[in-house]
Amino acid sequence: MTADAASPDEPYQESTDYSWTEKAFEMLECNDLQGEVVVSRDGIVSSRVWGPCPRCRHALDDRRTHTAVTNLMGGEWRGPGGAGPGQPGSEDAGLAFFPVDVSCGCGDGHAGAPAGTTGCGVSFRVELRLQPAGSGGQP
Amino acid sequence: MTAGPVRRARKPASAPSKSDLDERDRYAKLTAGSMDIVRGSAQAWRTGLTAFITLVTTGVVIKGRDTTAGLASGWRTLVTVLIGGGLVLAVLGLWLALAAEAGTDPKKQTLQDIRAIHGTLTAYEVYLAAKAARRLQWGRRTVAGAVTLLLAGIVATWWAPAPAPSPPAFITVAHGHAVTCGAPQSAGAGQLRLTVHSSLSPVSIPFSQITSMALTTACP
């Protein structure tokens, strides 16, 4: 299933097709979907992506923390997508962007969804500019 | 020339794979468990560091005063500084390890306060875990310093030279058919005066009667 087939109240179907990532990017560009990645003074990276799901259009609000204390001899480490402590995931023209993988967790019931599962099943990636805490809207 | 608007997002080169999503979910569990990981580690470290310190300080206490009492003044000062400094560092290090395990500075906070400062509750937990991990790291370093100082103090007692023997303070005088031992008081007017243990007043011995004299460190 691709973004062209998107419509509200779709039955549950797991999909990571690139078209959903493209659609999410278009929605971010026109402020339909919102997203932020914030790095705190302590170097802890957290993200929030909120707005309508690219597929089912139900409201989603995905909050994640991308830093964990994993190696007690070496301090804290960045999760998947991050290059390491204090290092952004990638650079583009001097600006650091951080990849965030989002799965629809809209909370609305979708036909055929496995028990205990929320969302319509679609997952997509957004790459958001890292910003220091307090520089804009806080997730 | 002015800079263009700052881009908030860019188009990803690829979509997330199934394994990317699995890894993301596993990492989320790791993030949420950061505090438990650090506190568990702090507990183990505190127990281990306490055993270290107990072992070393027990040796110091057992040898303690007997060892240092016979040291020259300079060496005794050095050993006191090393062992005293080691004990202070040991207490500080164990305090830091305990603080990492049990936490300090409890205060009331609302979820909104936490979100305003840290973004998410999990980010706050990671912040606390990172703080505890830093404390634990400093605790380990401090206890390592303490053990080093304590061991250096013990080694210093092995290498410290024996104190210089006391100079002879008594004199044994043979006069006539008698021998008198005592601390010299004065000599003059043809007489030597000694303070003798068995007599309250000084004993005077005429020089003319003295047949021999010898210095000694103690009287019989």
C-alpha cells in the first residue's frame, strides 16, 4: 500500500513504504504535520511529532527520547539515528538533522489491527533539525 | 544578501525498515530502563568499594598506633597525611556511590515542569540516570584515590627508618668501693652532683673519690 491509496478509516495494514515518508515530509513542509527534535543542556535528545497521520488522518502525537545511559564506563549514548554523545546524526549545509521513525499510534480503532495495537499500521521517517531546548516550542 | 529561511525538516533518503522499527522499540526500552541500570550498577559498585575500603582500613587499624608510634616525626606526619587523606576520600567516594544508588535532593515536580525543562518524562529519567552515572564515576575515582593513599600510607610505614636512638642521659660513677648511677645535675666546687632514682635529694660525689665514669642510656 502506498500514500496514493491513503484515505480515512483505512483498515489496519503494516506498511513502511517510502511514499509515506515522502507524504510526511510534504505535510511537514506545509505545516500540516508538526515535528521538533530538541537537545537539552545535558545533551539529551528528545523528539515530538504531532498532527494527522499521513495515512489515516487520525491525530497522532509521538514523543520519544533518543538518549539512554547504556554504558556506565563511558557515559550516555545516542540511540538509532544518532552518531553518538553530543553528535548530530547528520549534517546538511551546517544544520544538523536528526532522523525520527514514527509509527501511527493514533489510538483509533482500525479494522484488522492485532489485539493491543494502536494506529493504522503505517510507519514513516522524518528528519528534523536539532534545536537546543528553549529555542522554540518545546515538545 | 540575506540568508534564506531555516529549514525545519529535510526529505529522508529512505523509509524506515522493519529492523529499524524493531531497533527503535528495543532502544525505547533501554532508554526507559536507564535509571534502573545505573542504580543497579551503583549498588554493586558501592558494595564492592565498601569491601575494598574495609579490607584496607582494617589493616590500618590493626597495625595503627603500634606502627606509627615508633616512627620519626617527619615520617609519622607523612603516614598521618596519607592515611587520614585516604580515609576522607574513602568516605567521600562511598557517599557519592550511595548518592548514585539512592538519589539525593528529592523535590516535588509536576509533569508540566518536567516537560518544560526536559521535553519528555523519559528524557528526565535519562537526565537523572546520567547524573547518577557521573556521580558513580566520580565515586569510583575517589575510592581509587583513597585506596592508593591508604596503601601508600601502609608502604610508608614499611620503609620509614627507625627513630634515632635517644642520647645517653645518665652517668655511672665509680667512687671508692661504690658505683652510683644517676642524671648529672651539676659539677663544681670539687663535687659532681647526680639525681638518683632512689634518693629525693641530689647525691654529691667528690671528684677526688671518682675512679671512673661512663655514660649510659638507663640506670639499673
